Amino acid sequence: MPVVSIDAESLPVTHTEDFSSLISDSGETRYRLNAKIMDTYQPEGKEPYWHFPKKFHLENFDSLFNVVATVDADTAFYFEKREQWRLAGNVRIRNLDGIIFETEELFWEQRAVADATDAIHTRKPVKVTLPNGDTQQHAGGFKSDQSMSMPRFYDTSETITFIEKNKPDSLQQTDTIQQQ
């Protein structure tokens, strides 16, 4: 019988199918995470991480358990020590205002303060769909606070566009700063 060499670090420590978890914040259930597969890795000398290779879905609830925001991606990684999420492939976020953000890669710095303007970010192109159906394209990506209520978009010339807060039906440009 032939001997097959296997790199133990390439194998997950745990493998779960049809994964579902409720997550609380300050003692209240606020999120539900669903994934077809969840694998956890603990490579020696490297950062432990979770991998969701097929269809990642996160829902955010209000106090009456109504879904108020969603996050979807083809695949996701969670890096435990950095408290960082990396979502990849058909990333789609619907925020509390009903605005939809679509991109190919997105990072969520969970350790960041909730109102930090760069808690969620990408440098990939992003499509924004407003509740009225209007769409916008931003070639250089964006950064935002964790609630996705204050996005700042980059275009290809590295211009940051600030979005007027509390205007879900129109993302009006209110100020532009050219980066050096």
C-alpha cells in the first residue's frame, strides 16, 4: 500500500456542515450566522482561523428579532488574534437603511471601535444600490463604520467622497478630499 504524505497544518482541526450560530451582544441575541461549512485551523506558530468555504450568511436582528441587516459572501475567513473578518466572492451587505453594497472582497476589523470610520473597508470596486433602486459604482472601494451608515468612497484618483448621514434614499456628495 502506498504511503501518502499529508501536511497536518492543511487539515482543519474541526469540520462542521450546515453550521448555524446565534451571537449575543451585551446579553441580547443580535446575530445569526449560517454557513454550509465551517472549518477551524490552528497551524503551529501561526494565527488560528476559521474558514467558511461555501456560502457565508449573517443576519442582524433588532430587539424584536426582525432581520434589519444582512451580510452574504461566497467564502469568509475569521482571524482570531486580529479579530478580523475577510469576506470574498460576491460580497453583499444590506445595511440598516436598506442600502446594498456589493464587492468582491471586504474586511471587517471587529476589534475597531464601533464608530471607527475604517472598521469595514475594501479597495475593490463597489456597487451601491439605494432603496429607490438607483445605483452607483465606485472603482476604488470604500471604508465605513461597523453599522455601514457612514461610508466613504474612493474613486480611481484616490478621492474620498463623504456621504451625508441620514439620507438613505440618496447618497449625496457633501465633501471631497484629494489624498496625497
